[in-house]
Amino acid sequence: LNKKKAWNIRLTVTDDDGATNSKTQVITVSNRTPVADFSFSSSTIYNDTTVTFTDKSNDPDGDTLTYKWEYQEPNSTTWTQFSTEKNPTKVLNKKK
């Protein structure tokens, strides 16, 4: 979601005779999209190897991030969630 927040800004000017005039404008402040990134170890992964995933994501606005890690098995089109931790581990087994 890209939430936008509208700020109303008003300027009032007064001259030395006490006459005033105001102008109001709306400034829309947008939330920037977070950037998902991660690395994993080790570089060579065998059957029954525990893989450690390291989150490298960031949010340009400094917002708190939540995580949803998923995998897709070979020859599958289905994504399966395996963690909501920042830096999870997962044992990968090849299918027989």
C-alpha cells in the first residue's frame, strides 16, 4: 500500500493597517515503497542442508518492516510460506 497523507498548509499575511489575507494549500506526502533484498549461505547447498537467510531489506522512510518468507518447490507453481522472522533458516530437501 502506498498511503498518502494530506497536510493543509495556511499562510496568513497582515499589513500595518491590520488587513489580513490567507491562502491554504494541500501538500500530499507519500509513503515510499520498501526494498526487499536478502542473501543466503552457504554457497553450495546439498540435500538436508540448513540454509540461513539474511535480510538486507530497507525502507527509505524508516518504517518498521514485517517479513513473509516463501519457497516454491521445483516443478511447482505454488508458493509456501515458511517464516515471518527477519533472518530465518530452512532445510531444503530435494524431492525423490
